[in-house]
Amino acid sequence: MRAVPLELKDANAFVAVHHRHNEPVKRDKWRFGVIDDNGKLIGVLHAAKPIARLLDDGKTIEIVRCCSDGTKNLCSFMLGRARRIAKAMGYNKMISYILESESGVSYKAAGWHKETDTRGHTWHTPGRPRTDTAPTCDKQRWALVL
């Protein structure tokens, strides 16, 4: 496995095919892909500013997509690579959300800890109508201090 730079459109094309419950991202701060020994793209990771405004302190980065084709240990590999990139860029903390039903085993393997449980909700309000494109169930927030 080897991490490689990746354009947003290529990363999003991979997410559209392989992610179980989220759509491609509209924007991010940075991203990378992982290729196997044959040069086939097997995973992508997107990092962005935290979606929750109160967590957006300029020194925290959120992993908004960590998507693989099912290759063993790939998500842990990507989280470890993201850690090195974020630290080199001067971030102090990384966060990511997973569904309540997910185990977090890749995050545990990469040294992260479960920070809190969050309640699910819709982003739709009467004053700002929206169509939910992400799951509205409860989630877990995982964190890693760099």
C-alpha cells in the first residue's frame, strides 16, 4: 500500500461507489488516496474544517470520509497517514464521527479515543429547508490529540 495525492473529483468518484452511507464531499481542506501494489485505488481519506462551528478553532481538522474497498487494515493505515500530515501542517487535534452502530476498531488501532456520543438530528429547519443526505442517527465522536 502506498499513499498518493488525489484530486477531489477522483476521491469523490471512489466515495460514490464504495462508501456505505455517505455521499461525496462538496469541499475539503486536503485528501489522499491509497493504491495497492498494482496501482489500483483502494481507499481515500478526506480532511476538512470541523462541521460543528464550536469545534472549528483553526487547529482542529475533521476526517469527513475514510473510505476503503474493504482491504484489511486500510482504514487504520489511512488514519495513521492523516495523523502525520495533520501534525506536519500544525494541527493540534483530529476528530471524526462514526455511526452509533459502528465499532470504531480502525480508530482504536490508530490510537484514537472515543470522545463523546452525539445525538442525531436533521439539518432541516422551517427557516432553512434542506434534504438530509447523511444519516441522522446518533453518532460517536472520536478524537486524537496531536
